[in-house]
Amino acid sequence: MPFSTKIALVLSIVSLALACGGDSMPATPVETLKAYTIAVKRKDVEMMKMLLSEASLGIHREQAKAQNVSIDEIIKRETIFSETQRIFDYRNEKIEGNKATVEVKNDFGGWDIVHLLKEKGIWKIDKKGFSDQIIDQNQEAERKLNEQIERERQQAEQNANADVNSNGETPQLDSNGNLNQKSNSSEPNQPVTLDSNKPPKTNN
């Protein structure tokens, strides 16, 4: 590691400790978010790296490789806060073992859930946890949609079975689940014949 990088790392550690109000690393998820906020404002990439989980850094490495840029550029650009955000509010810190979530107020007045992991005794922001949450939400939405489609299909079949026509035949559903329409007439059209012994009628 180059000497200049070591110096930057040491300064980031000191800044991180000061951001937490003492000479220790972030002790709670909220403290990590507060320290991350300071790092974003200062554009302190080393400090931001220290507050990201290994999985998060792995995601950024893949992004940097795909975009042919440095990981530092990705980390500065892909922050969890908007560059224009000035007020940072936190609520509902929840800790379960080495995982935690904190709600953070966004620029639109809503609340975003930030996931954190405890690695080597430090709470770190876990962007992979957020990605997994989005995937789970999409899968749940797809599951509910499929259930709704299946319910509607079954209801259409029940309606079709209940609607028996005059010939005692049960109408069938087409491939789209719609009821096949048949003619209401049970008798085929009869040909019309003329009596050759009767003269045709003429109009007076």
C-alpha cells in the first residue's frame, strides 16, 4: 500500500472516530449512518469504504469493472443519500444478531430502509441486503399476481360449468379462459321449398 494511501486511511480512521463522538468506531447502526453522512459530505472515499460491508464493496467492484472506472468513482457516485440532501433523520433502529435496519428520511419526505451488517465489530452499510429486499419484493408481487390469475381462471371454469346450455352440453373455455360463444338456436336452419302446384303470389 502506498504511503499516501496509508496516511489517508489513518486520517479516515481518526475522522471516523471523531464523527462517532470519541475515540471508538461506530457502536450502533445509527452511528454508522451518521459517520457515513459526514464522509459523503467530505467526499472521503476511504472513510466511506470503511463503512460499507464486504458484499457492498464486491458489488461496487463489479460495477467499476463493467463501467471501466475505479471503485472509488463508483463509491462516490453510488451513495445511499442524495447529493442535494441536507437534513438526515433516522428512526426505527432494529437489531437482530449481526443484522440491523434503520429507516432514513429521503428528500421526498418518505422513509427508506437501510440494511447494515456487523463485521469485525463494526456496523457497516449492506447494499446487498437492500438489493435482496428488492428481489424478494418483486418475487412476492409476482407470486400474488400468479395467485390472482389462477383464482380468476378457476372462477371462470366454475361459471362455465354452471352455465349448461339447452342441449345439456357444458360450454368450453378457449385458451384465454374465455367462454366459447355458440348459437342460441338448437335447430339447424331448414331449407325453404316452394309448392310447384300453387302459383306464385303476385303483387297487385
